[in-house]
Amino acid sequence: MDPIETLLAWALPGLIGALGGLCSLGYPGPVKAKFTIGFFVSKLLAAFFVGKVTGDLAPHDATWRSALILTSGFFAYPVLGVLERRIKDLYERFLPGQP
């Protein structure tokens, strides 16, 4: 397998997640955000990250894997918020009193 194929295989879940994040830009959320290029890039990067993590955690032979990655990319910011709270809770539980 050449390096380009290896990179594309690695990045595919993130790209699928970014597609979900791109779709979420057209969805009218509860707060109408003004479109800026910074918001657009940050949304795509967050969706790529969440899609990549979700894709690596989901079973590769599951028929619902692509749908899960797309959905997690669509909801990237709420997923990141939940992950942040859970990781902080785990950190506090296992390392109490640490900064």
C-alpha cells in the first residue's frame, strides 16, 4: 500500500465526520451564528476530529458505522462537550487534587 492510500485510509473516518459537520452548517440551530471563515474551519476541524475518534472506536465491520460517523460529525460540538465533561470527571476520580 502506498503512502497516499495509507493516509486516505487513516483520514476517511475524519472526512466522513467533516461531511456531517458541513451538513450541520445548513441546519438552523437554536442560535443563528454569523458565518465566518474561522467558524467554518473550526467546525470542520472539530467534525473531522470527532469523526476520526468515532470511526476508530466503532467496529469496522458494523453496517451502521458510517451513519454513526456522519451523525457524530453533525453533532461535533455537543459530542466534544460531553467528552470534555466525562474526561474531567475521570481525571478527578483517578487523580484527585491534581491540577
